Amino acid sequence: MADLAGIFKAYDVRGVIPDTLNADISRAIGAAFARVVGGPAVVVAHDMRPSSPELARAFADGVTGQGVDVVFTGLGSTDLLYYGSGALDLPGAMFTASHNPAQYNGIKMCRAGAAPISSDTGLTEIRRLAEEGVPAHDGPVGTVTEQDLLSGYAEYLRSLVDLSGIRPLKVVVDAGNGMGGHTVPAVLEQGAPLEIVPLYFELDGTFPNHPANPLDPANIVDLQKKVRETGADIGLAFDGDADRCFVVDEGGDAVPPSAITALVAVQELAKHPGSTIIHNLITSHAVPDIVREHGGVPMRTRVGHSFIKATMAETGAVFGGEHSAHYYFRDFWKADTGMLAAMHVLRVLGTDGRPLSEITAEYSRYAASGEINSEVADAAERMVAVREAFADRDGATVDELDGLTVELPGGSWFNLRASNTEPLLRLNVEAADAESVNGLRDEVLAIVRS
């Protein structure tokens, strides 16, 4: 087997079809996964990309060849796969490249109970075995059983957030031709007074309308327009594998994921007073402020789902949120599910007479730059230059929990992180007002890009 270093990332597998990821490679990874993770069976699901069914079946062949059974659920979102892993207490594999373009595909893997697997907790060993060749299994092969998990997934989510008693809402949903077109009807069109206005629900892994990456403002323009045209109460946008959800208010304005994190945190704290809430270090400082105001304990962590999930396990946190619109719930096996976050927002909106813009204004307290990427020849050298420029500034504090975070007097701060996969530095700035954000942003970028 060829060197697989290029497709094994920090948290998952991601490659170009068929050049760096194909059925043979997927079969080898499946065999390695069965060896490393073990267990009586593995749950396998896939998204709507043209290559996904073949890759998923090849992976299942690799698993069963090692004497391990497969529960094959077919089409699903990533959080549906996590549901299957949690509800059945089995390891799982999801075939998706999330928001990446159509030529990509990948594998998100987890242990039983949706526990994360990263390069530090199994992915490196899976890669090594797949490259070297997994030893043949001396015994009977496993079996493949097909099982539809969609109805169970939908019923479980509705048991966590009851929407049956809310006021009628008009909801525009942009599925981006991704898996939201499969899961939204099952979850939100049952037992709730919601009028769903669908955008791009047709499952099409070539993404004919726009990339399924709502983090890019260009990809929610259609949603914003439709919300305004229809007079909807709210707009929701899901990424390709529907594990992330972005929110647009009744005026078509995007609601920052940090505001959604704070809103959901308040709901979870109402159910579990005094609990810990996780937020990554790029999340707005409004989040820990609001968590404390509602009697919770905020816990700051590095960016990345494996860090969030590990910290949740250590602290017993009820909820965690990231700036990228990943939302994690203790009641959902500490896994991320954009659908459950969306349901929390719908419940708050449906039980509060105010429009969403007024509700979320309470949770948006500072101005922010959003993530700004700079391509650099030497990321480490540029990070040192920025650190030296700010280290001796009066009142500045510097930490390196994840990249470089600098806190300045007056509440301004920035984080500068190197990408795991590209020659990029990612900058996030927050301050009391837009003018302060712009000034600090320009000062840091002048050093980064010099």
C-alpha cells in the first residue's frame, strides 16, 4: 500500500477521488480499523457524494474480512452516525468530506459510544497497519446487516428538545444539496408547528448550487435572500454532512456561532444548573461571561473536536461550542450535532414573542473580525515575530494553549493559529467595537504578511 500520510489528518481521513483515496485504500483502512478498535461490530454510514457508497462498501469488506460484523445504515449525516455509535454502543465510520469540494471524500471514525479517534488515540496506528498490510484473519468473516437509523435518530433528538408546544414558525433551510436534505424532513417536519421552506434538498454530491460550506458568507446568500423574500422567522444552513448548522435571523443577517453557543448554553444550564460549559479559545468572550452570569462554569479549550470531547469527558460538561458552528452535547454522547443546536434555537424562538434578532442581540456583546487566513512561507517564524511585537506591551498577557493568544487592556484580544493542513496562519480578533477590531487586525496582519 502506498504512503497514506497525505490523507490521514489530525482527526480523520480526507483525500481526492480516486487519486489518493479509492476502494482499495478504503478496504485496507477498514481492516486496520477493525484490528485497532475491535468490538463485535462497526456501524457504517455515508453521505451523498458519488464515490461514497463504493468507499463505504469497501470499508465494510475490510471490516468483515477481519471477522467483525458491520451494521450498514446507508445514507446518513455525521451526527446520525454518532447516534448509531452511541445508541448501539459500537465503533463507527462515516464516509464524507464534509464541506470540501466534490472531488474529495473522507472517513470520520469513532470508537463505541461516539468516542473520538485522533492521531493521538488510534489514527496513527490505523494508518500504519493499512500501509503495511493487515494480517489475514484466521476465522469466519463477519456479516453485514442493513439497518435504517434515521427514525431512531429523529425520535431521540425530539426527546431531548420538545418543539411540540412552540408557536408556529416559518423556517427556511438550505441543505446545500447535502445530508440536511435527508435528515431535516425526518426531524423537523414531525410533531412541531414548523413550515419548512426547503432550499437545495436534492441530494447531490456535485454541489450544483453552491459549496456546502456555510462558514463562507458567499454560500449563505441564497438563504438570506429566501428568508427576506418569504418573511421567514429564521434560516438554517447545514454543511455537507449536516453536523454543523448556521443560523440567519428574520432580517437575513447571520447570527455568529458564538451567540448560538451562549444561547444554547443558557438552555442547558436551565436544565443542569451549575454545570460546566466548554468553549474553544476562539469563541467570543461573551460566552464565558454569559455562562458565569447564569451560574455555570466556563471551560476554555483548544480548537478541535477531540479536545472538546476529551474535556467534556474529564469535566462532565453538559455542552460545548466552537466558533465553527460545531456544538457538542453530553446528552448526545458528547458528540457534535448541528441539528440539536438548531432545535434549541427553534424552541427559544418559538416560546419567546420577540424576533430572533432581538433574542440573539443579548448574546452578541463584542465586535469580531471573523477568521482571516494569510498564506505564509514560514508560519512558525511569523508567529514568533507577532509574539515579540506584543509580549512587552503594557498590560498584555500572552498564552500558547493553541497557537498564540494575546489579551490587551480594554478587552481586545486576538488568536493566531497555524493551519494543520495548509501553509496558512488563521487570525481571529475581538474587541469592544469595530474600530478597535480593525485597528488590531491591521496591526497583526502587517506583521504576518510582511
